[in-house]
Amino acid sequence: MRRDRLALVAGIVIVLLVAVAALVGWAAGHYTRDSGSSSAAATTSSSASVDPAVAAGAHVFVQFACAQCHGLNGGGGVSPDVPALTSVGQQLTVAQLRQIINHGLGESANPTKPYMPVWGAVISKRQVSELVAYIRAGLPSVPTATPPEVPAGQGPATAGAVLYVRDGCINCHGPNGLGGVPNPQSPDKAIPPLSGAGFRSEFNTDKKIQDMIRTGSVIGRAPIVSMPHWGGILTQQDLNALVAYLKTLK
């Protein structure tokens, strides 16, 4: 009799355990399906919310250091000499925006202040179109289209290496300052490298390098690509870091 009761209790326990396991399995599957659907919907919604041309323009805006002068998302606030771009898209036509990007806004008489450089010989026609689309769309925030963060506490040369990319130096002077970007209308026919014996000989002190970065090298109008003025944009700490990085190059 006692043995029969034990068998009955054991059977009930087994049935309960099976039921609980089934319930847990159903709940886990249901939650996974719902989460997956929600995640997929969120991803789809996020990717569908930005036009591809506008998104590409946001990345070009960061890549070519437009954000360093005009502010993140064109909000301004970097220098009183550089305007915000948030309302420009509605004030200027597509043709006017293209003209400014390709040909700049003239040459500043004051080399300590920034000016809009010539980009037509460096940025492709498609990239210009994407920039225009981004500006005319109101410069919306686009995921991952943000300047790289400059590391702190890792030494000035490391910070300078990131500044070299963040501030767009790499677009004209090439990776590791090797040069190679054409500038056919200039005397050298190319944008000069920032490494090698020639550079070290001409810019043999930190001050000479910093002065060139601050004042730029305005040698003519479009289509000549000129070194823009970084005075008023870069801090002394940034300048020190850039020089420290340049001195590590080949």
C-alpha cells in the first residue's frame, strides 16, 4: 500500500516537472520571437529613416573635417568666422552649394582666421552631391557619422595621429603624410608630403610646422587646392600633438 502511494507521488512529480519544462520552453521561444521581431523592426526603422544619399553626405561631412569648422551637424559654435549650416540648405540653391564646396569662398587676407578652402580637386562629384543632399536635408544626425574621439592620457603623438584623421589632413597629405594627392595647377603638381628629407629640411623646427598649420598656404584660386588656415580652430594643445605625430613619420 505504501509502495503504491510512493509510486503515485513520484508519477505526479514527473508530470509536474514535464509541464513546467514545457511552459518555460514556450515562454523562452515566445520571448525570443517577440524580441527578434522588435529588434528587426527597430533596425529596419532606423535604417529606413535616413535617405542613403543624406547618410553618405553626413559621413563625407565628417571625413573631410567640415564638422571641425562648421560644428557637428553643421550647428556652428566653433569660430565666429565660420557660419552654422543649419539654415543654409533652404537659403542657397543646389548650384550655389556646389560652387562653394568646389571653389571655396575666396582667400582670407588675415591668415590667422579660417576660410572655406577649395575642395573641387579633392572631393568627387558624387561626394559633392551627397554633401549637398545632407545640407539641404537639414544636416540630421546619422548613426556613426561622428568625428573620431581624440584619446587622452596616451601621449601627444597618439592624440596627433587621431587629429590628423579627424581634421582631414589625411585627405590631402595622405596616410602617414606620404602625399600623392594631385594638385595640377600648383608649381609642384601635387599636394606636398609631410614626411621625408625635404619636409624635415624645410620645416626643421616645431614653430615652423605650427605656423604653417595656423596660417595655411594660400597660393591661388580654384582649381588650385590650398592649405586652409587652422588658426582660430585648433588649440595650442592640438598643434603640439600634430607636431609630435608628424615627427614620428618616415
